[in-house]
Amino acid sequence: MIRSLFDLPDGLLYFAGHSLGPAPKLARARLLETVDAHWGARQVRSWTEADWMGLAERIGGHIADLVGARANEVMVADSVSVNLFKLIAAVCAIRPKRSEILVEADDFPTDAYVAASAAAALGKTVVLAPRQGLAARLNHDTAVVITSHVHYRSAHAQNMQALNSQAALVDAPVIWDLSHSVGAMGVELAAHGAQLAVGCGYKYLSGGPGAPAFIYVSQDMQRQLRNPIAGWMGSADPFAFRQNYVPRAGAAAFASGTPPILSLIALEAAVEVIAAAAPDKLQEQARENGQAFIDAIAPHEAQLGLTRVSPIISAERGAHVAYRHAFAPAIVKALEAESVIGDSRPPDLMRFGFAPLYVTAADARAGAAALLRVLRSGIYRDKRFAA
Amino acid sequence: MIRSLFDLPDGLLYFAGHSLGPAPKLARARLLETVDAHWGARQVRSWTEADWMGLAERIGGHIADLVGARANEVMVADSVSVNLFKLIAAVCAIRPKRSEILVEADDFPTDAYVAASAAAALGKTVVLAPRQGLAARLNHDTAVVITSHVHYRSAHAQNMQALNSQAALVDAPVIWDLSHSVGAMGVELAAHGAQLAVGCGYKYLSGGPGAPAFIYVSQDMQRQLRNPIAGWMGSADPFAFRQNYVPRAGAAAFASGTPPILSLIALEAAVEVIAAAAPDKLQEQARENGQAFIDAIAPHEAQLGLTRVSPIISAERGAHVAYRHAFAPAIVKALEAESVIGDSRPPDLMRFGFAPLYVTAADARAGAAALLRVLRSGIYRDKRFAA
């Protein structure tokens, strides 16, 4: 618990870290330093003097520690959508005879959107299957599989090792979307046989709104894949301005254009805060928080019209907990009036994220009590909370 | 001349705006507001309350004014590299039988790198030609043409209308890279028949290091092209979380993932500063600056070992001026010691950018005088200026 390191108003129970993590105070300080002492005072010279050139790779090294990867296997670049496209196209290039891109149905929309547009551009076919049915759809025509570790709605945490093993039988790599796990869950990419992954910088990582994403390419895959969007920042020596592309070593070859430095500066501050905060304890705290919330709600669920969507078993759950209720959007607004910030997703889902960095089990219990109060009072039916 | 609106040290002659524009003071103020009052105090609620959702499209509207486009034809997104890839893939999808991607040889490397990797992914062939030879290589197998408006080395400004007309004869759209013209040159995309373009946010636009780029898709092309990296931010209603992709209206359909808001905030401040500064006068001032520099150097060029690379005629030149000299890198360092900031590009090129927003003709003459002093004194041979 390092809540004091974040800019969070006193008394606010912030359960939306699965959507946008709060601002680390260090991010503010670093941004000011960058604008004043680097961009302001030294302008273009800061690319080398402040090592903006090495920033994305350096942050990748920190994130690698959080996801069980080697430092040169993770690069910060672009968005989850763009990185996902790169990996799909790169794998399809080495599986030219395979026609299917197998995608988890009902996953975060961008993943399915990107898969569909990539399939159209590359002459492939998207096959959709629910996460429990992915393994059954694997075959020797499967070029690549796309799924998330923790589901953005249910918080169901998938068994990464099992699916990787099954996909390996048909030699189809899985691209894991870690957006709803990194920074809150234990992720063991190498130990669990993962070859490819993407993830978000602005949820539990708290890197700031729209913070750049990351891309994981295992050393084995680095030997096989080429970046389909080979921009100059993925080249070995950008300032040589060579006409022939020579990729950088490691996952850094999957960078494309110049990264947004101001946003990277905030992300770097955030991952440094996490790195200094016993990251091996994150998952334990997140699960304790989620369980405290679930246990406090459970006896009253049915009576109050709530349906729990998330797994009750901690080991199968990410760091948020989701419920369905016919008035979900209004309930979330009524909770906000009580300084409890969750979110709703159409049509009837509420999510409460229990980021281990700034939420305690006591906070989770206080949040559950607030939810029960709101439901029992019926105040959420007040017209000021209508959509 | 609005130098006072930028954070530039007194006495510094900053001629590197073609590489990284200096910090607008407004960008600092807006970043602090965003970190404190929005991300800090209101967290995830700022997506709607501070209209982060509309930010990229809003900035696109400002940039549209600078490049002679309609507001809904320009979207801010990703990097030049990624946007270029999107346009190449989108055009190739509607020209399935055409095999050639015609690319300007010796242009900014990222353009050729992206063209080559896109060609590999899409099964096309890259054909390279010098900019003067592009028109001659057009044929009915040309799917798309990629070239820059102002060349990053020579500053040669291409006749946009002429090439668009010639390419139209074989029905091949030209993708214009405006990186070295936007914010300093008059660009008339619509009037000159341009259908597609990309451009950089951090050079003359002064949007901050690695600021997001922009993409221009004419209304005519919007009806034909689909974004090959169809992320959720390019969808009509991202927070509906629909499983089927419905594109946003206008060039905004070419957004992909969540944009880096902190970097966008700085870029928005920068384009507002430019919009308030008589943007129709930019090109005139830039040309006057460049001509003042060229005229001051011309009588001494040969004697001092300088070879001018940029066109002497203002109408054929962008906002920077380039020279070759065997000791270019050392000369640039020696100039820096005199508070004159230019840059060098291997092996022997020096560039001096005369951004109209914070450089006057008097500054350009003072810079030329400094260059002549450095060359005449031979101080650049001092070992402290060695590479």
C-alpha cells in the first residue's frame, strides 16, 4: 500500500484502476523536469542528454520484471491496438499457408476489431470462439490465437500455461493481451510458455491517460518475426539515416515511429513507483481486496438484484470484480456521490477494480458497505443518477 | 514572431525547429492543469469531463486549417510511421491487382522502411525513384506513391499539384509526408488535389518530443478506404463496446488505439499558439528568414568549403537551409558553443531551420555571421568539437 505516492483526494475510494490508474506524484515531478529542464532549456539536445532515445526500452525493462520476461523481450511502443496488429501480421508472414486467426469472442472490442481489419488486409479469416472454447478450435490452419489473460468484463483469469501448451501442439503462437492484469496480477510469461503479448500502460500501471502500450516478443520469436511497421525507431541506429532497414536487437525492433516522450515520462515514473513497491506482493493484495468485497456482498446479492459475474475463487480472478444489475449505470453514479469510484459497461455491468497499490482490504469492505447502502436505500433510482 | 510565447533561453538562436520545436509556455500550463485538475483530481472521469475523448479530433481540426484541408479530413493519431502504414495498406486493399508501391529514394528513412515492411506484409513490390523521377515511373501497376513535400535534407519543396495530376492519370493516390513543411510552409492539400497525407507534430508544430502525428484522408478517399488497424478509438462509439466495428465519421476512422493524452495536451497548446499567430504569414516569414541566411553566406561559400544543398529560389524551398561541409558535425558543435543551434546529418550535412514563429530575418543573419566566424576562425577543428 503506497497510496500516499499517488495524487488521490482524501477519502476517495478509487476502484477504477482497471480503467485509468491515478496519477503518481512522481509523474508530475518528472513531467515538470522534462518540460522545464529538458524540452524547455535544452530542446532537441535532450534526445541524447536526457536519454529520450533509451526511454521506451528502459521502461520495457521495468515492465519485463512485472510479467516474468527478460528485459530485452519487452518494448514500450504505440498502443495495444497497433502492437496487436504488428504481432498478427508478423506471425501471419511466417505462417503463409495458414488461413485462420483465432480470436476470443466477447473479448475487449479493440482486439476483435484489429483482428478483423488485419485479416482483411492480409487475406486471412477470423474465427471467433469463447475463451473456454479456444483450445477446441485449434487446428493446423490456425496461424495465431488472440486472447486476454484477465477478461475486461468478468475478470476471469485464464490459465496461460494450459492454452500455450495446447496451441504449441499445432505450432500456433498465442498473443496474450495483458491489459487487465499487468501491475495487479502475477504474470509469468516465460515460465508459462508465452511467446507473444501486448499490454496497456494506463490501467493498473498508472502511466497516465492513453499511456503508450508494451509489446512482448520472446527471444525465440525475435529470431523468427519481423516488424511489419518497420519505422526508424525500430532500426539499429536511427540517427545514421540509412536507407536500408537494420532492426534493433531484441523486442525493441518492434518499435515503429518516434514515441510520445511526455507520455513516456509519466509511464516511467509510474513503473518506477511500482518497481519500488514489492511487486511480488501485488497479486496477493489484489486478491485479498477482491475477496473482501465479494465476501461482504455475497450474503445480500440475490436480495438486492445483484448477479456476480466474476469467479468466486481468487486464483481464477483478476484484480477487479464485476456484477450485473438492471440499474448498473445509475448505481455507479450514486456511488460516485459517496466518493466511491467504479465504472459501468453496457448494458448492465458494474466493475470495481481493487488495485493493490492504493486500495486495502478495508477500503474494499468500505466500498462494499457503500454499495449495499445505495442498493438498500434505492437512491440510485433518483433522477439525478439517470443516464 | 511570437518568440515570447515559447520557453527559449535569452540569446539562443534556435535553428532546429525542423527537428524538435521549442516548448510553448502554454503547453506547460496545460500539462499542469491536466495532471493536477484532471488526471489527479478527477481521474478516469476526465475522459468525458475534460473531453479527452474529443482531443485528437479537435487538434486535427486546427491542423486542417494549416494544410488547406476540411476539419473532418485530418485526425491526430499514432506516429508518421504507423499512419503511413495504414494509408499504404488501405490503398493496396482497393488496388488489389496493382503490385507496385512507388517510393521516393533517399527520402526520410522511416518512409522507405515502412513502405518496404508494408510491401512484404501485403505481397507488393517497392519501386524506388528520385523525386524528380517519380512521375516517369508511374504506370498502371502503381498502387500508391509515397513522397515528402519538403525534403528532410535538401529542403526542396515539391510541386504538389503537378505530381498529384500526373498520378491521377494512372489513378494512383500520392501519400504526402508533410513532416518538414507543416507549421512553417503554406500547404494547400485540397486545392492542389492531394488525397492522402501524413505529418509530424513535433517539428515546426512544436507539439513536444515525439508528439503524435496526423493523418489526412480527403472526403473522397474516406468513402473508399478502410482503416487496416481498426482499433476501438476509430470506432463510432467506443464506450458502447460493440463486438462489430462501425467506423467513426471522417478521418477520425483512422484512429486506432487510445491516444497518449499528455502528449496530445502539449500538441493542442502548440497548435492553438500557431492558430492565434497569423498562420497565413508563416511561409512568407520562413522564406524571408531562409533567404536572409542564404544571402549572407553566398559570397563566402566556396572559399569556406561550403556547398549549398537547398534551392536558392524561395518558392522551391522549405523552411530550413542545408549545406555540405567536410566538418559539418564539428561545425554544428562549435556553433552550439556560440548559442546557435542547428543540426548535422551524416556524413557531411548541416541544417538550419528558420521556423517563422520564433526566428526573425535578423536572427538568421546573426546565425549566418556566427557560421562565417566559426568557419573563418577554424575553431571547429578544436578537439572538443570532434565527434
